[in-house]
Amino acid sequence: MRHSTALAAALALLSPLALAQTSKPDAKPAPDVIVFQNGDRLTGKLERAAGGNIIFASDMAGELTISFDKIKELNAGEQFALVRKGAPLKPHTVEPEGTVAVVDGKVRVSPPSAPEVVEAPANVGYLVPKADFDKQMMQKARFRDGWNGTLTGGATLVRSTTSATTLTAGLSLVRAIPTVDWIAPRNRTTVDVNESYGKNTSPGAIPQTVPPTPSVTTLSSIFHADAERDQYFSPRVYALGDTAFDHNYAQGLQLQQLYGGGIGWTAIKNAKQELDLKADVHYETQKYITAPVNGAIVATTPTTNIFGSTFFEAYHRNLPRKVVFTEIANILPAFTNSHDYSGNLTASLSLPVFKRLSATLTGIDNYLNDPAVGYRKNSIQFITGVSYALK
């Protein structure tokens, strides 16, 4: 009985201590610390490094971009992978991973079970969080991964003596694998769909007559869709397969189909701009809109089958204040019939409005050298709309 009483008393004393130990929250990791060249100190969290700068998040100052030459000392507790400057990495490449410090003008990475790696800041391409680095290096991309793009729409309505409706819609998708720029590109998939539809109804020339003169309705419909798959065999050069579909009521074109393959070269690529040049060899067919002739519905221009090429150029530039300029041009010569060449030019500006929303101004010129009988060769559009970034 005496032993039972002593044991109960001991448990009563130990229970609060055990409860306190089990309920004690985990200690927060110590913040990362930067000491600037002028002696100022800043605490926060090192997020990454790229382009000679570190990205540092501070509760007091928010997210900051700081160049290495302004840092006297840096100590970060989490592990990062050091990616040196030069050609982008290939998948499954092994790079030094460990805690990061900047001391005496050198970047030092200390792996848990390997010697310390010391590099001059000029040789550091990226510092990537270890979890992100391992995921990108080892994980196989799924089809739904990496998609990005924009959705664009616009409308013009007129309701008066003359009624007019013009609707425009577009979807542009890009899937680049891998999704980061410190690994060499493997493949890229692009999909673009655009439609411009207009209907204009005017009253008869003499509406007071009995019966009144019938109203006149004019339609316009311009549709374009294309898809391309790029497979890289170097960071700048790739093989491609492409297809495109066009319908243009304004040129009498019922449907143009194109299937081809070729090669592409990224001539310029940096944070501000990118220039791509491409060429393909393709099969193309053009079917034209039917029209009444002597009471019968016939095609005034016969279907044309073409073997030709596309010479393509695309330029993208990031302007100040997050304005984006995009220009695309291509020429399609025909080898089997030199008269059946075509081309188009698109130029657009995207101006940020609110978060993912932007205002867009676009000009498009579609040229068909041999349109249907009675139609013009050029079809020009000026479009204003609103675009939404999907990611």
C-alpha cells in the first residue's frame, strides 16, 4: 500500500512535466541575416539568387533584390543548390547542395557530408532551394504540368439605324519543359486559337416603300488556329512539327490546312527580349467559299493543293512598366505553284491594368496572293480587347 501511494504521488508530479514537454511548440528557425557593406543589418529569409542578385524576403522591407557586391556577409540556414554560370544544366545533373553563406566576397556552400564549395559571385548563376532543385531534376513532367498562356476577348456593339456586332476571342497556350530557365530546354508546345466575327445590318435604300426595300446584312468571319511542337537538341536549336487552320470570309477562303515540319533557332534570349527564327517544309490545301453561279452553288475558285515552306519570325520584348510588345511575321512560298504564296503579320501591345488583366492593342494583316474570284488579297484587322493571364 505504501509503495502504491508513492508511485501515485510520483506520477502526479511527473504528469505536468510530461504534458509541458509534449505540448511545447517547435522552436522557430533562426532568421537569415544580411550585413551590408555599410554595416546595416537585415533579417529575413533568403529565397533564391539569379543574375548576380539575391532575392531576400524581410518582414520589415518586403521582397528585396540585392546585388552580391552590396553584401558584406550573409548567413542562411536552409539548404540551396549552387548552379554555376554557363550552359543550362541537363536533367539529373548533380550540383553542390548545402547551407549558404557569403563571407569575404565569396559564396560558400556547405554540404552536410562533403567539403565546402567556394565560388566568386561572378561564377554563381543561381542559388535554388534544395527541394525545388531536386524536384526539377528528378521528377518527370506530366502532360498537365507547365502550361501558361492568355485568354483574350473583345466586343463592339452598335444599335441605331445601322446595327453592327463585332466579337473577338483568342486563346494562346505555351507549355515549356522544364519550367525553369536554369535547366536546358527539352521541349515546347504552343497552341493558338483566334476568331473575329462581325455582322452589319443596314436598312433598305428606300424604307418608306411598300413593301420596303429589304435590309442588307454583311458578315465577316476570320478564324485561325495553329499548334507546334518543338524538340530541343541544344539550348537554342530545335526540330519542330506544326499545323495550322485558317478560315477567312473576307478573302473567300473556306478552309486552309497546313501540315509540316522543320527547324528553329532562338537567336536572342534574355530577360528583356526573345527572337525566334524558323523554317519548315509543308503540305497545304486551300478550299474556297462556294457562290451562286447561274442559279447553281459552285466554287468559283477550285481547291488548291500546295507543297511549300514557311519562313517564320517571332519577336517578344518586355518594355518598361510591364508593357509587352509582340510581333510575328511569316511568309509561305509555294513550290508547286508560285502564284499561291501567302503571308501574315501580327503586332500587339499588352498594357497591364490590374493583376492578371491587361488591355491589348493588336493589328493583323493576312495576305493571300491568289484569293477567291472577286475578293481582295489583303485582310486587315485592328483589335482592342482585354486579356487574362492564366498563370
